[in-house]
Amino acid sequence: DSYEGFKKTLEFVISELNVDLLVCYRYSVLPGSVFWKQKEKYKMKHEATPPYLLLSSDTFSEHDMNKAECLAYYIQLIYRVFRSLKKYIDKKIPGNRVLIYEKIADMFFSEYGDFLKPKLVYDNGFAEDIKKVRDRKNASVRRAMLSKARELADRFVD
């Protein structure tokens, strides 16, 4: 796959399947699997220890892999915490929603990356991040994030 291919898959899942929950996982190059046996062919680099997460391949650079993980993290955060934003985007924007989510993810990362560092969603830290955003003491940050994300989404409404 590639970053662009990943985004196309996300677009299909988000726009065509219209799912209410989305979870993305980084591929594991498991010993004995077909890709394990062909990892040199595809120039796959992976972690040396379990779960052998893919770091890069001939079509998916490490930079793009991290970018995809960041996008997936923030989309999943929106789906779990900022439900009103997801519903707004679903209602107002018929297609190319991943582009909007990508812009929002970039903004969240640049402005709130210290508050919420992207991580694998199956890492315990993701559940902690959800609690952190929902915590009443962080209500002003949550409102600011939602407001800025809504402003970005409004730019895509016809």
C-alpha cells in the first residue's frame, strides 16, 4: 500500500460504508506469513520484536507510515470524542471527507500535539487520551479543538 492508497481506503470506509466507529492498525509482519517470506521483495522494514509492526516498505515510506498513523489517530479521536463534528461532516460534506479529516489532523497535531501525542489506538495511552480530552478540567481545550476543527470543516461546505 501507500499513503494515498491508505487515504482511498479510509475514504471508502468513511463515505461509502458510513461507519460509526473506525479502528486502524499498523500491519504486523508476522513470522511465517506470506509477507514475512517476501519482506525483502517488498523492502519491508519492521520492528525486530513482537508485534513486528511494519515501519516502511517499498511503496510506504516511514514518514508516510507515521503520517497515516497520525491521521488515523485523530480520526478515531473525532469518532469517539467529537461526535458532533463527525455528524456535521457526514451531513454537510458528501465526498472527500478524508481530505477534511487530514486538514483537521494536521491542525490538531500542530496546535495540540503536546496535549495529545498520536499513538497506536490499541495502546493503553489512546484510552487515556480519550479520558484526558473528556475530563472536565480540559473542557476549554476540548471546546477550542472542536471550534477550530469546525471552522476548517466549514471551508469545505458548498
